[in-house]
Amino acid sequence: MMQHIDRRSFLKTLGIAGAASLAGIPALALRDAGISHLTILHTNDTHSRLDPYPTNDPTFPGMGGYARRAALIKQHRRNDPDLILLDAGDVFQGTPYFNMYGGKPELKLMSKMGYDAVTFGNHEFDNGLDGFKEVLPHAGFPFLAANYDFSQTILAGKVKDYVMVGRGGRRIGIYGLGIDPEGLVSRNLYGDTEYLDPIEKAREMENLLQNKRCDLIVCLSHLGFDYNDDKVSDTMVAGHTRYTGIIIGGHTHVRLDPPAMVKNQIGNRVFIGQAGYGGTYMGIMSVFFNGREEQNFVESYTTKI
């Protein structure tokens, strides 16, 4: 099991001192120190913003757009071809592109960018299960939602609970969690989809992935970061699990820079990232593994698109 430790302790175990950023240490030096590295790029709640915001937009002037995002991903992939690319849901809804094409251009363009997995957000229900099924063949990546039971719907077998990807000799397990559609989505749109308890499913998924000997377990969530009531959130999932090391979140449109850190059931830190709204930022997580101590450290930030 991978344990999280603080930056100072991590550097001390490696005999490295005074480094402003592990990401700035040459790859050869990291390798000599017994460290392997994984980059996770993440987006969320892009809401069909294929074009940049207008230059006179009061909140995101000239920001975002799929072309800029693709260029930024391509730049990172040149430096790190083994990176993982994730999205935490609400790919759909928000511009005339979705109204006219139903999500087809979003999925085709994200496939070209090389996404590894996407969470099923509440706005993925916006054209109903029929509408989602119609455009799903254009997605060259899996949609994940372990706590949505689609078995009695036309999406049976088409949305996965989890995926495992291999990077640099390590096995990364990624499972998805979706928010309760009741009150957010018209019942006629989600039909016989059954919403399951996300904390119970998170524990089930992390145990499964732990037993499959994953080196890192990532929750790709559209639950929302945190709430003032007992509504299930990313912080709640973090505090009620044991093996999940990173939560990539969405739905609440917050930009976590640096990431939030929450202690899990056994006292280890879980890093939670979220990259705002509308495809205007992208999150970048650098995970450094120290195989000798079976520990890792995460550096994370968001960058403007």
C-alpha cells in the first residue's frame, strides 16, 4: 500500500534538501534517488465550452477553449509521454454546441486529446439515456460511475465502475463516483438508473483495486468538494476510505490550488484536486513514488488555459 508523507519527510528519506520543487529536479537525479514520477492532468465541468470565452467576459476574459487545452496537453505529453489525462464530469451542456450536436464534438475532440477516463456528471443526463447512448461511440475513453447502477437501462454495460492503466511499470486504479441525480436531473432523463451510496461503493472499489495490487488508487468524482451539511462530498469520501490516495473532483466549480488534503481512516493524507469551471484551468498533479519506503508525495497546481 502506498503511504503519503509530507514534503520535508519525503525529501529527507531521499537525501535531497533545498529543492523548491521535486518537478524541477532532473529526471536522472530522481531516478538515482530511487524516485519514479507520474503526472496526472485533470479537468472538470468544461460544459461544452469548445471556444474560448469572449475577451470582454467579466470572469474569464479570453480564457479556455478546446484548442488551447489540446495544445497545453500536447506540450505536457512531449515532456512526459506517460502522463494520465482525466476529467471529472459535466462535459456536456452550456453552449449551443451541445444544443445542436448533443455532445458529439466534445467527445470526438477529447478522444483526440487522449483522455484516459471521464466521470459521468449530472449534465451527462441532459439529453436522457437515449441521447447519451447515441453519442457515446464517439468517446475513445471510458465513462466511470461505480455508484450508478445502469443495469436496468439502455446503458447497461456501457459505463464502467473502474479502469486500470499502466504507467512506467506501475498500475494505477481509477474508479468513478457520480452525484445523486434526484433534484438535479428530471426523472425522465435518468429513468431507471439506481443511485448507490458513494461511500460504500468507494470502499468496495478501493478494496478491489488494492487486491489487484494497484500502486495508486484514484477516485474520479463528480460529488462536489465539500458542503455545510451531511451531503456526501469528496472530503467525506476521503475521510471514510483507506486506500484511495487522490481524488480528482468536480461539480462545485472550485479551483483547488494547492490541493486540499484530508486524513483518511488510517491517518494517511488524501490529496483532492479540482480545476474550476468552463475549461479555463487544468490541474496538474505530480506524484513521486519512493519505492524503497513505499511512500509517495504529491505536488499539484492549476494552470490557466
